[in-house]
Amino acid sequence: MMKKEQYTVSDLLDIIVRLRQPDGCPWDKVQTHESIKKDMIEECYEAIDALDSGDDRAFANELGDVLLQVAFHSVLAEERGAFTFDDVVNEVCNKLIDRHTHVFGSDKAENAEEAYGNWEKNKKKEKALDSYTAALKDVPASLPALMRAAKVQKKAAAVGFDWNSAEGVFDKVQEEEKELSDAYKSKNLENIEEEYGDLLFTVVNLGRHLGLTPEITLAKATNKFIGRFEKMEEFAINDEKDMTNLTANELENLWNRAKSNKNQF
């Protein structure tokens, strides 16, 4: 294929088909749905990183990689006679129309909450989810645990099973923390794991009540930790010290110095 100034989705599909030919790319032509499954997950996260960076060119580039995964799986599916890329587009267009009955139908939605309610109602009908429990089980088990917990909680809250305010969740967090502490004292590993899970699940619920997204919030906290740790190491190097030879108190002092660096954090 000759280089072009502007490519289309059709060009993308043609390129993948060409790479899969017997005389194509040795790597591309041996891939399967299973072998590239993890790549879709990784590319989605890289796209989010690019979005957070504020670099639109990088974001467009990473979205292209996400699209590549969709196109690649579509070509693999077409090879085995399952579906085509056009079928993928058809599925999502039908889904958008069928679930937005407040735009393309007779339902009403005056705000985002009512629109979401219509979406969920239509999704349950479409998937024949005949109970509220079925809706909870429909949340993909392959989602990151924090994200899955938040989605399950949100669906349970839709039927009224929820705290009235964040204050009640704060109390529940303290209760779960106490139960974990008691479990730790018992030295029963299975009990400790169960109570730790309950605490995490409740903290996710607290984040939801505070209007936070647990997955994003934890990612920010992790990045903050890395930044402070980097500053700790910088202080240690400036003091001509090896961090691995420092005492717990010395490391704590370095951490507090890094934490007090307001310009960076």
C-alpha cells in the first residue's frame, strides 16, 4: 500500500488483512483473539494516560491503538466467519438508538440521572435481565476490582439499597476497620482476607458517595506516592546516603521532607 496523506477505516482494515497474508508479517499472521486479548486492556489504559497528559496528539495516537485492537479482532472474526467490522458498527449503533429512548423514542429525561435510568432500564430489557441480582451479575468479572465494585454498588443503589448520605458510610468504614483489626488479632488468614475485602468494598462505596471514581483516585494517590518516593531518593543522594542502609526513622524523616515539599505535591 502506498503512503497516503489521509487514511480511512477501510485502509486500516486492508492493512491488517495484508499483514495476515502468508507473505505478510510473521507476528501479525499468527495472532489469535486470545493472544492479543491483553493488548486491548493495555491500549485502553495507555489512551487514558495520554488523555490525562493533556497532549491531544498523543491522545489521538493512543486512541488509534485502541481502534487497531477493535479492527484486528474484527478481521480475526471475519476470517472464521463470525462477524465483520461492519457488524461491530451496526451493533453499537443499534445499541445507542435502542438505549437512548429519551432521544430516539417516547421516553423523557430532563437530566443526566434520568437519562442513565433509561439506559439501565433498556439495557435490562435488551439483555433479558429478569431480576436486580441478574443486573449485578452482568457487571463483567474481568473489570478491575475497584471499578467492578463501584458499578455493582451503583446498580444496587438504583433500587434504593444504599446509605442516605456519606456520613453513614464513614461510620461503616470505622466498623469494618474494627472488624479487620479484630480478625488480625485472631491470626486467621481467611478471616483477615474477608474483612480486608469488606473494608475495601466499603471504602469504594464511600468514594461513590463523595462523587469520586475509586480507580482514578487510587491511581492519583499511587502517582503521588511515586513522586514523593522519588524526592526521598533525591534527598538521600544529596546527603550521600544509600536508602537501603537507612533506619526506619531516617526513612520516615526523608518521607516527611518530601511530603513537605509543597511546590511538587
